[in-house]
Amino acid sequence: MSSQQNFDIKTLLGAAARTTSTNGSAVDLQGYVNPGGRAMKAYIDLGVVTTAGPLTAIIQHSDTTTAADFTDVSGGAFTVIPVTTTTATQEAIHFVTTKRYVRASVTCTNGAGHSYGVYLLAEKRVK
């Protein structure tokens, strides 16, 4: 049975101002529910837009922490923030990962400048 005390918020990319594409650090999902098929919820929180430009964010997963091993999660893409967006916005997505590690991968193009963070809601496995 789930309860709020069993949920953790994991930071995939901490809130910061960025003007270049970046990958977050690998987050280890060992110790969380449904090994081999974890239903997850991720959030992107876009704050200040200093230079309007498209922003693309996706969740990636891997069996290892090796950067080259990460691949895009099916259903793990956030809506592309279009060049016309200049105000704060938030979005939540649901996806399933079959791997142990996840990270956020964000692409900024056309000199875009955004302040944002990407977070994961994960349910701890209870013994």
C-alpha cells in the first residue's frame, strides 16, 4: 500500500540558469518499487527565460552509469518549450523505465537561456 511517506523527490537536474545543452547525473533507482518496470512521474519547472529559444527535455535510462549507455525512455519526453515562450511554466509526465538508472537530457538551441529544474517522484520499496 502506498502512502506519501514512501515517496522521494529525486533531482535529475537541479534548478539553475543554463544556456547550453546538458545531461543530468545518473539517479539510481535501486530500492524503489517495481524493478524491471517502474512507473514514474517527472516534472520540469521552467522559471525565468532570459533569451527565448526552444528547449527540449527528455528522460533517459540505462543499466549502467556510463553516459554513452543512456537512451531515451519511450513516453519520457516533455513538451518542447517553443521559441515564443517567455514566461514560467511547469509540466509533469508519466513514463515507465525498465532500467536501474535515469537522468534528464536537455537541449537548448538558438542561444536560448532558461532557468529550470527537472525532478522525479519515486516510490520507495517497503519491506
